[in-house]
Amino acid sequence: MKYSINLVRKLREEEKRAEARRLRTVVLSFICFGALCLALIYSAFQVLDMERVLQDERNKLARIEAEYRKYQKTRMIVTKADIELLDGLQNGRIFWTKKLAAMAFHLPENYWITRFGYKSPTYKVDGFGYISPEQEQLITLDNYLNKLRNDSTFADKFIVTFLNSTVREDERGKMRVSFDFSSENRGVKKQ
């Protein structure tokens, strides 16, 4: 019996396997190199973004420091007169919403406010209303002013309220009465 071994075929198979390994090694190397390049590019963008954020924060800090230096240079000394003036402004203020709501709430039916104004310490109001058949306009106005005097939201600043004048007029066949009243803010000095 005779054995023959074909060494060429075995060598060819070894060469094919070596070629396949080399090809896998080259592909894997390219993939790794590509991943490395992507990682380096991503890192570069991250570093640039961080540098931009740091620069923005430095700019903000510089602006705040400049404003603080400016504040320190322009800082004024508060005197006793300044404190007294501020206290006068705080205690002399009037919350008008409540005052106007109180005036509107107590206003009789068919009566309207046409004008109001405040010149320290006097608050003046003008208005008119239609005269009822009983002609009780003066009683109606007196009741209205008494309600304002007793309303705590109105009378907390305006302690004294009085009727200045009433005038009876004719408006296209309807009789009406025009009136004006004043309130004094006793907590304020006349200017």
C-alpha cells in the first residue's frame, strides 16, 4: 500500500486561511481606526464647546464685576433726611383701587361720577344724578356721603368729607342735579 500526500492542497488551504485572517485583521483595523477618529472628533467638539461655555462665563463674570465696581463708585451715603423722606412717602401713600371701589359701591342708582382728582391733601369728586319724582336729591347725596364717611376703606385716609355744591339743571326734559364733594387727607401737610 502506498500513501500519497498532496502537500500543495494543504498549503493552499493554509494560504486561504491566512488570507482570510489578514483580511479580517485589516477590516478590524479600519473599524478601530474609524472609531478612534470619531472619538477624537467628538472629544475635540466637546473641548471646543466647554471652552465656549467657559468664555461666556468669564464674560458674565467680567460684566458683573464691572457693575459691582460701578455700584461701589456711585454708592451714596443715606442721611437722616433721606430716611424721613422715605418714611413720609411710605406712610403718605394712598391705595386708590379700594377708594374708587368704595365710591362706586355706595353710589346711588341713576347717579354717576364724571370727574375726580387728587391734589394733596384734597380729593375732589364731581358727578350728577337724575332727580326722582319725590325730589329727594339732597337726602340721597347726604346718605351717599354718610356711607362714604362710614366706609373704613375710604375713611382710613379721607377723614373729613363734605358736600361743596349742588346745582339743579334741565337736560332734554329730564331734571338732574350736579354735585361735587371734597375729602381731606388729614395725614398730609398742605403743599
